[in-house]
Amino acid sequence: MKTVNSQTNMILNYLKEGNSITTLEAMILFQITCLAERIRDLREKGYVINSLMIKDDKSGKRYARYSLVSLN
């Protein structure tokens, strides 16, 4: 099991590379199931992270795509 700090660092490094990420992608890429909490941790450290809410046309469900706006 990955620690919270290592999960947060993996997400941060991924975002620093210019990528954006959803909860499903975090689960597939990093086996992280609580992406919103890791995003909150990064915001608390001073990182500015954009949340783009997307609605799936087929299911009608909404989900967030996170991207890094500025570095700490």
C-alpha cells in the first residue's frame, strides 16, 4: 500500500508533466482511489489546481478532471 505522501507526490509529478487526471485515470495509473483527497492535500500545500467538471453524455454522470495551474 502506498503512503499518502507518495500518492500525493505521484499525482504532483504527473500534473507537473503537463497532464490532467480524473479519478478513473488515477485508479488505473497509480491505484489511487481517493484522488480528491490528494488534490486537497496539494492545494493545502499551496498548489493551484483547476477542477473542470465534465458531464458524460451517455450516463449523465459528472466527474472532475484536475490540472495544475501554478507551482507552489
